[in-house]
Amino acid sequence: MSEAVHLLLSGDAELYQIIGRTLLISTVAAALAMIVGIPIGYALARGRFPGRTMLLSAMNTGMGMPPVVVGLIVWLLLTRSGPLGSLGLIYTKEAMILAQFVIATPLVVGFTAASIQSLPAELPDLLYVLGASRLRRLWIIAGEAQLGLLAAIMAGFGAVISEVGASMTVGGNLRGSTRVLTTAIVTETGRGNLPVALALGLLLLALSFGVNLLLTLIQQRQRS
């Protein structure tokens, strides 16, 4: 712990850049997963269409997909010889955001679907009979499921900020460009700098705890 405090107080510009980069990439990826995943989760929870069960099963499978596999798939897409190689995104922050987005989205979809399905099945019809507009119905349903939706956001953010395999694969762990806390920990461990690696690990835990504490406070305030 003392080493972590010393690192923070040292004023090391590179360390603060790594922390900022970690927060930026993980927050953007989690936000995109929320924007895409919550509507999909709602559709899978309330919709009745062919292939729905297969899609739910695929999302549930994706919730446990190893991040390094996601990283490999994204790398194959973005590498120079891949179908998206012309975009020049490999070994960039954008590639890391894409990989983390793929990791987080199934989690957000799965948690959202579960929270919506836990509501009374007749709720949408009741709101319709009461004259609520479609937008109003969605807003009310989201309010009723807000505890589960916040859990979905926490799960998605927690998954991406702590993963290392995909970030290392598609980001390349480039100093000053794509190095984040998790890949920095791997680097320092490989160099034998265990005190620094442990300090970075504590900083990562503190960062993750701080964000999830904020979301938990919002969640519990809504509950009360």
C-alpha cells in the first residue's frame, strides 16, 4: 500500500496518463455496451420472435467468453490482412475500446434481460390500458428495473476495466499510447518489479472500487 501511495504522490506523469487512459477506454466501452445492450436486453426479455431463445443462449454464452478469445477475434478483424485492416485501428485505443465493448455487451444484455423478465409480465399491457405512451411505458419499466440495470452497468464496467488479454492482444501495450493499468501490471511483473506491479494492482482495485461504490450508492439510494 505504501508503494502505491508513493507512486501516486510521486507526480509521475506517465502513471497518471495510464490511469486516465484506463478510465477513458473502459468508460467509453462500458457506455457503448450500455447504449447497445440495454435495448437488446429489453427486446429479448419482452419480444416473442423466432430465434429468441438462441439469441439469449448466445448472449449467456458470451457472458463467459474468455477476453483473450475476444481479443484474438478483434485482432483478426483489424490486422492489416483482415477485413477491416484498411481502417488502421490495430494497436490503437479504438481497437481496445472495440474489444472491451464486445466483452461488456453480452453482460449488459444478460443482466438487462434478467431484470426485465423479473417484472410482472402484464406490466406493459397495464400501462398501455392506462394510456401511457410507448416512450412513457419504456421509462416506467426502466424505472422499475433500475436496480438490475445498474447491476448490468457495474458488471460491464467491472469486466472491462480488469481484463488484460484482449487489451494486450489488440492494443499491443505500447508505452505512451495503449498501455493501461492491467497491461502495465503484466509488464512490471515480467521485469521482476514486483513492488511496482503490486502497487499498480492496488491502484487498479481502488479505481474499480471507487467507480462501483458510486454506482452502488446510486443503486441503493434508488432502492430506499
